[in-house]
Amino acid sequence: MNPIRVALVVGTRPEVIKLGPVYQELRRREAFLPLVVATAQHREMLDQMLPLFGMEPAIDLNIMQEGQTLTEVTCRAIAGLEGAYAALRPDVVLVQGDTTTVLAGALAAFYARIPVGHIEAGLRTGNKFSPYPEEINRRLTGALADLHFAATPLARENLLREGVAAETIFVTGNPVIDALRLIAARQPSLVGTPLEKLVAEGRRLILVTAHRRENLGQPLRNICRALRRLAEDFADVQVVYAVHPNPQVRGVAQEELGGVERVALIDPPDYRLFVALMSQAYLAVSDSGGVQEEGPGLRLPVLVVRDTSERPEGLAAGAARLVGTETERIYREAARLLTDSQAYRQMRQAPCPYGDGQAARRIAEALEFHFGLRSERPEAFNPCCGSQR
């Protein structure tokens, strides 16, 4: 029997991190032939991540252009993916998350009458402009998908409320926890790297990522000003901001934080070094969905600098806190964790509700079930049972 041809579509760094463990799991199983299709929506950060998981693109569309708009990215991705699917003839297409690449990957597969599996399905804020354009990307992808790999029971409930057939939903956990455990097991170190000096003895590291489209402009300035105040008011704090290459992010970060003592603006490090930074950080300040999931997996408290979150499980568990984008509130919440040891300890001890490191296995088994290679559905991830870490 010929192996099932599985196209994994990636365009950004988070997609590689979360699809990397799935790719590796599929490669271990003779029933599957995983084929990586790269849109290169984010060229540099994509190239940085692919080797970490041994992912060599079968086709690289290389669509990235300077100053590209959402419309341009979408049109180039759909056109390129049409040709890629015709050449590779996949039996199923896997997309992950909520980027423009995800929507284009699902839509092009629908046009070609190829089944779509959506990993990290069912995340919702209920506000179509927050996050923008991700909320609509994932809703539309959900309408196009044939298989829905929900990370949590709550995500499954969201899909059921929207009328998605229960038999098409598999609760798998999020493969970001698989990736996190894989890299953490290698004990990544900052020693001998340019980042080593940023983790000085006796200093508490605040790790920052902030780049979402809805935060560009004044919200990002507010975030930066809160970080500046924290560095000025707490002599033992070191702020490390991994700055996205978007010029609208870099410009504001440099204007507001450039030259500030104990604030380091760095390029986004590869994932091994980022995990090492998270492992040594005292606190994360982020608008990233991935960091909201990774933080609880490493017992790292996360202040979410957004007005909404499609990941309420971490908020409910107490591992993350939604603090908006106003300078005063961000400063106040961070200062509380820097001065109130009990409040900090409570966040550190909160459980991780996003996965147990077995998401890739469950996704592979769900594909086997879908294609008739196994008779029983894989067991669902239950954050209330079994290993939480």
C-alpha cells in the first residue's frame, strides 16, 4: 500500500514549532509520507526554525516581499499552493493555527478537493478584529476543515457550538508542549552565546515579545513605556525584548527603549535559545499566543498585553493574566509580581492546561483513524487527568 501523502503547510515561525513534532511523528510511521510546503510568509524566521525539526521543504513558494499587505500575501499564497498541491498530490493537508498561510492553505486545498486537517482548531475570542486578522483566519479555516484537532476541551466546545460535527473533532493537546519538552530535554544553554551576558546573577529577567498587528502604534508604545518604567524602578530587573523584524515594531522599540539601562533589544533567537531564555526568566510580558502556552509549561508567569485572549484556559488556571495595553496597568501588574512573593508563587504553581507532550501522537493516530488504519479513536487529552507537565 502506498503511504498516505500528508502536506504540512508552514509560513511562520510558530507554525514550524507546532508542526515540527507532528512532522517527526508522521515520519516515524510507515503509513505516512509527510511533505513540507513552505510559503515563507516570514522568510528569515521560517528558515531559522526548519532545521531544528529536520524539516526540508518539498516545495518553497518564497512569497515574502518587503512591505507586503495581507491581500498580497493571501493572493500569492493561494496561487502558489494551487501549483504545489497539483505537484505533490497530497491525500490530506495539515495547517496549524491562524496565520494568512493557514487560511490560504485551507482554501487552496478546498478548491482542489483535498481534505483539510486544522491543528489548534476552535480558538475564539468572539471579536473578529481581536486578534486581527487571526480571529477571522481561524474561523474561516474551521469552516473549510474536515478534521479539527482541538488543543483543549474548551476549544472542542467552541467548535460544537458552531455546529461542527462531533465525530470530526479530536482533542489532542497542543503540539507546542511537545516541542517545548523536546527542546528542554536537550538542556539548551546560553553559555557561549551573545545572550549569555543578559542573564546576570542577581537580576530578574523579564522576557518580552510584542508584535501583533492590533498592537502596532500607540498600544506598542504604551507597552514599551511600561517596560522602561520597570527597568528604571527595579534595579535588579533585566528586560530582554525579542523584537520582531516588522519595521513598525522595530522603530517603536528603538525609539522608546533604545539605550535604556538594563533593557536589551535583540533579534528573535532560534527556538533553542528562546527556550533557554524562558527557562531562566522571572516573568514574561507578551502578546504571543505561543508564549501564553509555553509559559505555563515552564512555570513562567505570563502577563498578556492584549485586550482579549483566545486562550482562556491559562487565565482560568492562574498561569497567565490579561493586562491590556495601557502603560499604568502593565506596570502595576508587573510590579506586583516583582514585589509580592505570594502572588508570584501562585502564578508559578498554576497547572499547564495546554498539553502533556503527546499531541503529535494523538494527531497521527487521528489521521490513522480517519483513513481506516485503526479501529479506535485516539484517547482525548484531558488537562484534569494524568501528567500536567
